[in-house]
Amino acid sequence: MAGEEIQLKAEKKGITAQTRLIIAGLIISTFFIVLAACFATYSIGQNMNDAYKNFAQVLSKTLAIEGVEVTKELPQLAKYDALRTNSISVLKSNDDIAFIIFKDASSKVIYSSKDDYPEQAERARITVSSPMVVKTLSETQNVGSVTVGLSGTIMDKVTTTSRMSLAIVFVLVWLVVIGIVFMNSSIITRELRKLHQGVKKISSGEFGYMLDSKDVDNEVKELYSAFNDMSEKLSKYNEQTIESLTFERNKLESVLMSIVNGVVVCDNHDKVIMVNNYAKRLLEVEEEDIINTQIQQFCDSSGEFCFSDKIAKFKDTPLEEDGSPISFNIEIDKKILKCLISPMFTRSGSYVGYIIILIDVTKEVEMDNLRANFISNVSHELRTPVTVLRSYIDTLYSFGNDFDFNTQREFIGVMNQEIIRLNTMVNDILDFSRYEAQNLHLEKTKQDIVEVVEDAVNQVQVLAKEHDLTISIMKEPDLPEVPMNVESISRAFMNILSNAIKYSPDGKRIKIRAERSRDGEYVEVSVEDQGPGIPEKDQKKVFDRFYRVENATHTVKGTGLGLHLVKVTIEKHHQGQVFVNSKEGEGSTFGFRLPIKPKEEEPEEYIPKNQLPAESEA
């Protein structure tokens, strides 16, 4: 009794946890209700403003049409009177219209209602204009324009009414929420008091005390049932040290829950008896859905049993108390998990189940596959020019005197092309590591992008003629100079242009454009070919490292680094943008945009010009 009196006094002195929770809930709900009200008011205001602007635009277009009809076939001197009469009629019909001004094709004012109603014109808040157009069978002629000013009185009235209505609605909602919170709190408090009474009975040693679960919520009923089960078990194990058992179990659960890898514990009947939080995230399952279920029945979202075969193999393996765990990988919803199964034994050596450790190795496997594919790809690509060079050099060395001058020249030409190809691949690999460096800063100066384009075109003319390709350059006059590192931009553009040549059928045309972007803040360079095109699903990935489009029409080999280096050069080192537009069977357009006035970069370690990667020959 003394303990209860002390507890009651403590509760009277301070705010209980339940009260704090209710207050916090009210504050949060009030915050979200106010936020929703503000958002709704703002949205209504925006919509009203947009609607009012549309109304103003429609009104100006209507007045433009009426103005054309009224002044049609009238002499110039009579137009003023006709427009004035029509405008005054419109102004008197609607108090929201502040002024109307008619101008001729040379922007000279024909009539302005500001002269007749100057005070009304001062109330204008929104002004819109529409052209006065006369359409004939052969042409459309602009004969002038109409400018209309609106005061916004109607919009203010509607907005004010809407805000008041919303305020009333949200206040009512807030009051309803408060009522529901207090009612729910009262019900929960009453049910918790019963539970509190039962707990006090147990703490006083009255094991086996049962709670009546009639007329209570389902959630609380489960809690009551769990309490009754606990009370019944405690009465059976009254002779055991409850505190010691609880402490040991809590300690074990805390250790398992804090492990950074997933842990699933199963008994000797394959039922899951414990699972930590990380395992639930890896398996994408809630605890109540997996506890007391057989692990073999677990399946991913596609319905595949993930552990069934592996558990069967584990059970077929002879149990050894000091044996090594069985390791295997499983795939669950595109995640690759490394699993380690180890048996569990008691101190007496009795088998009681097994534990499964789950390790997410998705990124490691992806990186291994990516690394293996890259090494395989690069090895294959390097082997081809080296093999060709070796065979041609060996042939020239052994039988060079038997060939005439033209044959020797042809051999040397092939060797030169393979050396260029080999040099390009090596440069791509070296540039990849250099351009990806975090502290790399390229020295930039203002240059004319057209000069870079023309130099690159001149370098590939011989290669273009071999494939009977025509390269045309369309450049916008007076393009501004942009800050750039000429060597890196030249190499990036050369990569794009070389790809266009590789994938263009013989006899086709390649179009190059150099122009300002639509917003005027960038200089844009694009290369359009008439090649096989790129599927839409691959267009978002063509600039990724090591990615290559492989299908029946894309058979040109490479390291898959060229376009990625273009992206890194333009976006990371020049604050620009890369883009691609393509349609299968109709060709592709690759390009980039360089800012005319880029943001100032923080000073970093930079590579001087004489240490930049050498530009590859096309």
C-alpha cells in the first residue's frame, strides 16, 4: 500500500508518459492539419490566379475579334469612335475590367480607355495582350493588338470566401481529431488499468491470475491472451528463477539483434524461432509472418522457394559439433545473399537446431561480374589488334622482299590502323582512371567550339571517305566563346563523331550542328547519323561505364568507356549536359551542351595541358 501511494503521488506531480504521448499526437495532428489547410489555401489561390489569367486571355482575344469585326471596312478616322463605343460598353458591363487599349500594327494607340476612365485604370493588377488578326484565303494579316487590364476584384472575393470555408472545415476536422484522440485514449487507459492490475498481481507472487478479455479490442485481446499464457506458465515454473531466465534470453536477443548481418534461428523441426531486424530487411518479411513457420516454406515475391533445396542438402550432411558451416548463395528479389548454416548443440552435445547467417553480397557480386566482363572485354579487344600486328609484321619480316611496293604499303596501312585502334583503347582505359579522380581539375580557357568541331572533322575525313560518308557542319553565326579545356572537349567530340562514322552505313550523311540552346545559356553541339538507332530501353544507359548496346545491328567492339568518358568530361569537369535522341531504324543524335557562363569552381589540383591524355586519332 505504501508503494502504491508513492506511485500515485509521483503521477500527480508530473505529466505521465501517456499524457505526453497524447499532447505530442495533438501537436503533430494540429501541425499536419494546419499544413494541409495552408497547402489547400495556396493551391486554391494558385488555381484561381491561373483561371483568372485564362479569363483575361480569353477576354482579350474576344475583344481582338470584336475589334476586327467593328473596324472592318471602316476608314481610319471612324475606327476611333467605333472602338471607343464598344470599349465603353464592355467596361460598363463588368467592373472587373480596368482599361482597354487598342493599337494598330505599328503599335500606335488607336483608342485607350485610360483617357475616359483614368481612376478605373489605376486599379489594374493583371494585363494581357492579344493580336488583332485578319485572315483571308491567301494570308493572315496582323492589323493591331488589344491590351486589357483587370483589377482582380472577383478573384479576391472568391479567394476570401474559399479561405474562410476551408478554415471552418479544418477547424471542425481538428476538433473531431481531438475528440477521437481523447475517446481512444480513455478506452485504452481503461484496458491498460486492467493489465496494470494483473501485472501487480503477478509481481506480488499471485501466479495464475487471469484477465477477462471480453469487450476489448482485438489488439488488446491478443495482449491479454499473451498475459494469461505468461501467467499460466509462470505458475508452472514457479520454482525456477524467472529473473535469471529472462535476463539470459534478453541478452541473447540483444546480441542477435545488434549483429550487422542477418540471423535466422531455427529449431530441430525447422521452425523459425528467432530472426533479427537485418534479416527481416533482407528477406523483406515481417516478424509475425516468419516466426513459427518452417524455413523451407519461405519464398520470394516470384513464388520461388529460396531455402528448400539448401536445407535438404544441409540435413543430408553428417552433423559434426566442430564442423565448418555450409555456405551457399541465394537470390531474393534481385538481391544476392550469402548464407552460412551452422548446427546448434547444447553443452551436453544434443542437437537443438541450426542458425542461418545472411550476408548481402549483391554489390560485391555485381562488381565481380562487372570487373570480369571488363577484363574479358578489354583482353579480347587488345588481343585482336596485337594478333593482326603480329601476323602482318611476321609476314613482312619473312616475305617482305617478295611483295611489291603497293602490297607493302597496304600491309603498313593495316598495321597503322591497328596501332591507332590499340592506342585509342589504351587511352580510354587511362583516361577512365584519370577523369574519375575526385581532385582532377582541367585548365580551361575561352575558345570557339566551332574550331574544335572543324579540327575533328578534318581529322576524320580520310576515314569518312573510305566509307563514302558525307559530313556537313551547320553552325549558328556569332556563337559566343565558352570556357573549356580544348584537349578534353576535342577528345569527347571525337568519340561521338567516331561512333557516328562506325555505325553509319556507307554512302550516308552525318550532320553536325553547333548552335545556342533554346534557353540561351549553353552552346550545343550535336552529331546526327543515319545508323541503325538505339532501342529506347538502352538510351538511358549508353553513357554508363562499360555499357554497350549489343544486338544484330551493333557489332562494333570496344571497351564501353568512350561515351562514359564523354559524360564525365562534359558534366563533371565542364558543368555541361550530354544527351541522346534515337529511334530504331532512323539513326541517332548524340551531343552535349557547354555553359556559356559556368559557376565558379573551387580551386583544386589540376593537370597542366602538357600532362593531359593524348588525343586519339580518328
